[in-house]
Amino acid sequence: MKNVIVGQSGGPTAVINSSLLGVYKTAKDRGADTVYGMVHGIKGLLDRDIADLSERFKTDLDMDLLKRTPSSFLGSCRYKLPDIEGNEAVYEKIFAVLNELDICAFFYIGGNDSMDTIMRLTDYGERINSPVRFVGIPKTIDNDLALTDHTPGFGSAAKYIASTVKEIIRDGLVYDYPVVSVIEIMGRNAGWLTAASALAKGEDCEGVDDIYLPERAFDIDKFLAHTGGLLKENRSLVIAVSEGIKTADGRYVCELSEHVDYTDAFGHKQLAGTARYLARRIAERYKVKTRAIELSSLQRCAGHIQSRIDVTEAYNCGGAGVKAAFEGKSGIVVTLKRVSDDPYMCITETADVHKIANIEKKVPDGWITEDGTNVTRELVHYIFPLIQAEITPLWVNGLPRHIRLHKKNTGK
Amino acid sequence: MKNVIVGQSGGPTAVINSSLLGVYKTAKDRGADTVYGMVHGIKGLLDRDIADLSERFKTDLDMDLLKRTPSSFLGSCRYKLPDIEGNEAVYEKIFAVLNELDICAFFYIGGNDSMDTIMRLTDYGERINSPVRFVGIPKTIDNDLALTDHTPGFGSAAKYIASTVKEIIRDGLVYDYPVVSVIEIMGRNAGWLTAASALAKGEDCEGVDDIYLPERAFDIDKFLAHTGGLLKENRSLVIAVSEGIKTADGRYVCELSEHVDYTDAFGHKQLAGTARYLARRIAERYKVKTRAIELSSLQRCAGHIQSRIDVTEAYNCGGAGVKAAFEGKSGIVVTLKRVSDDPYMCITETADVHKIANIEKKVPDGWITEDGTNVTRELVHYIFPLIQAEITPLWVNGLPRHIRLHKKNTGK
């Protein structure tokens, strides 16, 4: 038997380390000699910054902590592999390292951009007749991967969002005068996470009043008019908006007021200030108290609120990827297929990476209400099973305990 | 035996309802006929918006949920009683309602501003020889009340902040290039909450790099120079700043860039944007990726992270207030006295409301490091016992369950 290598890439989630654990334990169970970890993804491989995971995962407690530790244990990167044509040297270097480490299977836990890495390595591997198998393990809080019912990471983020929104609603309705709270939720182009705010509503909670997703063009005048209509009832409001809502001419709402802070390596604009802009517009128009609340990176790193369903599925996706690779598959991504809603049942399958990389799955138009101010029951029913059950943090000295790769801060 | 009335005022906390429960159960245990709740504080009393709490708290489950429900169950207000001189009509109205309801004791759960209400009602009551007793129950996440070791609400907020900061640190150090995360934490004039970020540091966490409290004048040039010094190590940074940091000439840092959204009924400026302003300045100066994270109202409404110590003490403060009133005391505030650090032990006492109302307790200068970029071990040791032990949320359908006064949204 040979060795395997695993990396984590893109934005972290609360359960990305459960997928890492799934890869590690399944590979060891199936006879892998050494399970290597790329430190900071494919960039770490290129820099030969590689860890032997057996040296770090010694006890059951280590693995229990790993499941509960948010963000990418191995570190992440946003490095995108260049086109093969004209950049063969990069690929030669990668395959030289894989050869040197006697790697039979390469696993990459990530989202759209990371699956692009799997696709290119698969294509180059085929060209040189490499025996290495390349498998993508899905991960993204954004839930925007194609061909999978949902993505590991989404359920825990949705659970965090719905739980937090419930609390913000209790807080937001406390005064005897109207306050409008505008909550900004992650999602550049897909509104799945913002839609999760709809789950707050129940017999113990009023729910949010309106939900605006990026799938529909945002009309600031209609928004203000609709909000004004609700304010006629002289009550407090809580409104959920996606960070990525855009006007019909394609401009981000946050760009209407403030400059974009920077653009990342993939050309994604870093957005901030949508809620603040809208809160200010409401305050100006209706002379009402407003609050802007950004859930910010807590949505993806709140390891203290994990969906047990999500943790289990993240682990299973890791395991299914190893199983597929050891059975000879390559150039694939593990996907989730929902076989039943009630009781909820989901199985793993695999799909050709070429059909997943760089494709974004958005919220279907039929799951948004006609006037674009809310989501339908179908969407709530879709998300509901994904936030069920809990994993309790391991509290030590009053705080959730984590595990980290480097015992000392290496500054990375 | 007669009736009692209780209200909640000012900003909510995660445990203010535990104090409400302490008042309710202790008053009932000691023979009160009816425990009334003012809906939206003293303003509800004036409007005769009053609830009979026994009708809402029927089962043990109701009370278990009340402990776990953040924000003020009875609603809050920011209404400040006017000077007695020239405004006797307001006081006559209040005492007429108290008389009508056959009230023997009046409890108000709140912070500095709310204790002003207790003080004025005590003074007016003495003037008219009223038999009603007035007792303040301390509550504020800000921990800025005088004469008490700490305030109920602070421990849970500190636990939330330290837990969340640990997660943000895991997330913030994930990439292979430097990212500077600036976390904005509540506290206009007192830095207690921001100081709680120091508790994140431990054998499983690098901790925050710098902490800036409002007790020291903030120098933007020194801040940038210090941050630049840390960036020479080419690593990611996490910096905690109080929303209330001010320059030597008394201007809030957030005012250096953006306008103040509004001023509340007590003349407090609503601050926002300190972290964003600093993150942008760092990005401009050092061409480094930055992130601004506002913990915002989640700090005070995160009922899913409660310190069990805090919940118990909040309950005890409510109970001690009832005991004192039933023993004939009036014009007092319940305080906490720490009698031992290890093991941690705290008892309740009472203090004259005139010595507490409208006074802010700040972080002692000696608990801030000389260069003003961090806090001392003494401050960490002071906060440490207050965040210990947990109360698990009652998860129903994947979300923390709450209880609310009105079964339907009344719009208040």
C-alpha cells in the first residue's frame, strides 16, 4: 500500500475538519501507510510544506477536538492553478512531489475554485499517464456547488444563522418604539445562507419580516416602499439581506455608497456595508432608529454551533472520497443525494469534476416569493433537516477547546 | 401580604431574565400575592401596560426557558424619569398606579441609567411617606456599575466574546499570507468587554495580538506604527478594539471617518465603524489584507452561550433584592462581593442607590499594560471565574428554544 495526501482550500467552515478526519481515518482503515497533509493547500505542496497527520492525531481526544475545531486545520490558500498550456513547469513540480512522497491518491476539500484544482490535476495526470487519483471533497458554507443536494458546511452555517437571527429578533423587538434591524448575511451570488434566516420563525419567534436574496435584482425604491409599508404598523422590524444583492444594472448595493475595500486573488470583490447602507437609507427616509448587523466571518467559523447532520455528512464525504479513490476512481467529486425528506436520508455518490468545477448553483427562482421579499416553504423544508441535532463543544476553562496544527503560533 | 412589581430597563443581556426569575420565584416563595411585570419598564407602568407573571410562568419548563431566553422578557425602555421638581405629575401618576395595584415593593433590573429611576422613585417616595420599597437589581454587559465586584450579564457576554474571538483567531490565521482582523467590541467608556478578548489565549490558541481599551487615549499614529512592527514578522494579526476608543482630544475614532448615525434618548452617540476605519487605515498604510468584524448586538443577546456562574448570580441578585425589600430595605441596589478567588466565591450585599446611580466604573489604569496595547494578567484573573461553566440551550428542531411574553408579535 502507498501514501495519500489531503489538502483544504478556500474559505473555512465549521465542519471542514470533519471531512479531513473522514479522509484520514478511512485512508488509515483501508491500509494507507502515511496520510500527508498539505499545509495551506496546493501552495503548501509546491513549497513542500507537508505534515504527517499520524504524528498530530494520536488520541481519540485529538480527533474529537478536530471535529469541533472550526476553520481549516491544515491552513488554506486561494491559489488557483494556471492553465496547463504554457505552465507545464508548475504541474511537473507538483507531480514530482507526489512521486517523491509515493502518493497514490490526492484529496482536496473545497468549493468551486478548489474543484478547479482537482480538474486541472486530473487533466494533467491523464496527459502524463500518472497513476495518482484525484478526488474532490465538497465544502462550502455557500451551498453553491452543482450536482449535490447540498454541501458540507452549509448546514452548520445555516444553523448558526437561524439561531443567531432568533436571538437578534428577541433583542430587536425589546423596545417600545420601532427599531429596524438589517442583518447582512454571506453569499455573493447565491442566497442559500440568507434564506436560512427564514428558519428562525416558529411558535416562540416572530421570524424575520423580509428576506432579500442576490438571485433577484434589488430595487432600492421598492425596498424602501415595502419597508415603509411595514413601518405603518408602528412596530420593530428585522430584515435579512444577502451581502451580494445587486441592482438591475449589476452594481452591488454596498457599492452605491462606499468603496470596495479590495479584490481578492480570484477577482472577487470584498463586500462590506450593504446592511449599513440600507439601514442608513431607512433611517433617513422614515426617521426611525435602525441597526446594521453583519454576521461576518462568524458564519463560517462558529464551531460552537455545529449541526450534527452536517458533521456526519462532512465526515462521510471524506470517507466516500477515499473509498472511491481506492476503488480506482479519479477526476471525481463526492456528492450528496437526498433519498428521503421525512425521515431525512442522504447518501454519497460521485460526479465528474468537469461537471462541477467553476459552476455556481443558485436558489431556484420558484423558491423565492413573487414579490422577491421572502422565500417559500419549499426552501425552508429543504434546509430544515440540514440544521438538525447538535455536537456539544468540549468546554475547558469556560471556552470551547480546539486543536491546531502548530503548537506555537507560526504566524501563518 | 401584598403585591410586588418588577421591570427591566436599558440594554438587554443574556441573563437579565434569570434576575427576573429570581425576583418572581423569591417573591412567590416569600408570600407575595401577585407578581406584576411592567411591560417596557417604567414607561409601561405609566401606560398601565402591566402583566401578571403567574399567568405566563406556569410550568418548570417555562422557567427553564426563561433562564435561556436572551433579551428582556418584559421588554425594555430607555425612558429616564425627569427631575422631581416641576414634574410632580409624573411621580403622582406612578405612585397612583402602585397604590391601585397594592404594591409593597418595586424592583428594577438595569444598569446606571435604570438605577437613576430607583433613586428618584426612592426620593419621591420618602417625600410623600410612601410605604413602597424600591430596589435595584444590577444588570449590564458593560460591567461598569460602581460598588459591585461585577455585574450580572458581564460574565456571559465575556464568555461569548472570548469564545467567538477564539474562533475568529482560528479563522483569521488560516491563509498563507498576512491578514489583519480588527474586532470591534462593545463598551463606550469602559473596556471590560474588550478586555475579555484576552481570555482567548491559551495552549490551543494564539490569542489576540493587541487590545485597545477606551480608558486610554487612542493615538492613531502609534497604533499604525505598532501594527506595522508586528507585520514585519509577516504573519496574520488579530486586534481587539473597543467601540468607544477616543483620541486625546475626545473624539471617537469612528468619528474620524464616518458620521454618527444618531444619538439616543440619553444623549449617547450610537457608534459604528471603529474597526472598519482602522482596518482601512492599516490596509492603506501596509498594503495588507484586512477584515473588520463587529460583534455588534450578538454580544448582549447570545443566549446560546451563557456562563452558568453568571446565570446563578443573576438569579441570586433578583432573590437578594426581594429578601432585602421584604426585610424593609429601600433605596438600595444589590451588589456582588467577591470573597475568594480560588475557589471563586461571591456573595450578595446591598448599597445605597445614591452611591451607584449614574456612576461609571472603568478598568483601573494599572490593569492596562504601560504601552496601552494590552491588559495585564490581573485583569484576566479577575474575569476568568466569571465565564466558567455552561447552561446548555434547549434545542428544539435544531434551534435554541425561547419563551416570549406575547404569544403573537404585538409589534413591540
